[in-house]
Amino acid sequence: MSTLETAVVFTAVMFVLSGLIVLPAHLCNDTLAEAQNAVEDVLSREEDDMSPEGLNTFFTGISENYRMIYGALLGEVPDEEE
């Protein structure tokens, strides 16, 4: 293999590895920003605005999101609840 071919292959491998590092980090930053916005929304509401049903729906959504994220990280597909 020539030096030029080696340099091209090495550069391609470095681009792929950097993409595998940057893209999930970007996704995590977006998710963190959305979570912080959701927490601010919940904390800024008055106590009378949050009904038990609304709070239950909020926490159910959070737990479903965590289950989907950790399932994706572990390579498992989350089961749909019936």
C-alpha cells in the first residue's frame, strides 16, 4: 500500500470515529436542553395548575423516555405496553 492510500484510509477512519463521538454527544446535549426546559416549565407552574392526572402523565412520559433511551443504548427494543 502506498503512503497516499494509507493517508486516505486513515483520514476516512478518523472521520468515521469522530462522527461516532460527536453525533451522540450532540443528541445528548439536545435531550438535556429539552429536559431542563421541561423542569423549568413544571417548576414555574403554580401549585393549583398541576393536577394529579397531569403530574402522573408527566412522570409517565419521563419514565417512558428513559426506558427508550436506555433500551437504545443497550441495543434492546422497548416493549409496547398494552
